[in-house]
Amino acid sequence: MQKLNIIPPRSGVSFIFKKDQRLKIVDIEGEQVADFICYNLHDTGEYLSSGRTIDYAETIYLTRGHPFYSNRSNIMFDMTEDTVGQHDFLLTPCSAEMFSIIYGHTQPHRGCFGNLCEALKEYGITPDNIPTCFNIFMNVPVDGITGKVSVLPPKSKAGDYIILQARMDLIVGMTSCSAGMSNNFSYKPIGYQIEE
């Protein structure tokens, strides 16, 4: 079996994910979120769109069988396997500003946003070009009456995973999330591997 690549706690990576390849993303220890964003390798002005994907799926609860769309309404990848079935595509990546505003931290961590900025810099992707990410394993229920969102511990257990299949050549940015509330106040690694 191919060895997993490891994203250490509270950090991020970037890599190329080519058309027809499969990407397995694993919650190694359980209850750990991974922020995921991608761009068209050949034109980074095309990127993963929360709004388009939710609009066309007619649900905020995306799982196995759903295609994920770009801001230009092209399918970027399909989710082909999902052992958890609970992810978020509403909330933005945690950031230093979020840690300051929500948690009151005076020396905030740079968060997933800062980690993605650093990881994607080599591809010429700037902070203003990082949109809402697909928050893998994140548990964000929405109240059906008030619309209030809550952030609860992920439902993922050790070894749970999803598999994505690329429909175009992609640049991927991915993190092991830095927000305590998202990860049941513990920070753990995320694993991933690309399969032909």
C-alpha cells in the first residue's frame, strides 16, 4: 500500500493533482478537519466555488456522488468515496483575524488562511485569490428555523477518508486545520495520497 503523505498539525501544503488521478484524504487520528482549495493548473483565475457547487447540488451537505464546480461552472473533481458524510462548504478558512475576533487571542496563530497563503505562493496565488474552502470532515449543522450555524466536533474517526477524482489538472492547497473549535480542541495530522 502506498505510504500517506502527512500534513503536520496546524500547517498546510500545496501540490499538483492531475486529471483522472484520485486523491485520498485521511483523518489519521479522528476529529481533525482539512481545509481544501483548488485551482485550474493552466489558469488560476478558475478556482473551486462554494456557491456554484451548493447551487447545482441543491444541498449544503456534499458527499459521495457530488461533482464540485469552479467559479466558471466547470466540474473540477467528483467525490467518489466518503466514509463520514459530514463536511462544510460554508465557512471561510480560519485566520489570524478570526482568532482575534472570535477567540480574543492577542498573539493569534496565522490559521489555515495563512498556511494556504504560504503554501500557494509558489504558484503565484495571492491571499486575495483564496476563497471559501471545502472543509473536509468539518461538522457545521445549520438550524432550519433561524439559520444559525454551529461548529461541533467532527464525526470522523481514526482512518476515515474521502476520495476525490480530478476532472481537470489542478493545483491543490490543503491544511490540517488550526481552529480549536473545529477539531474538538485538539490538533492532529491529516494524511493524503494521490493514486493513478
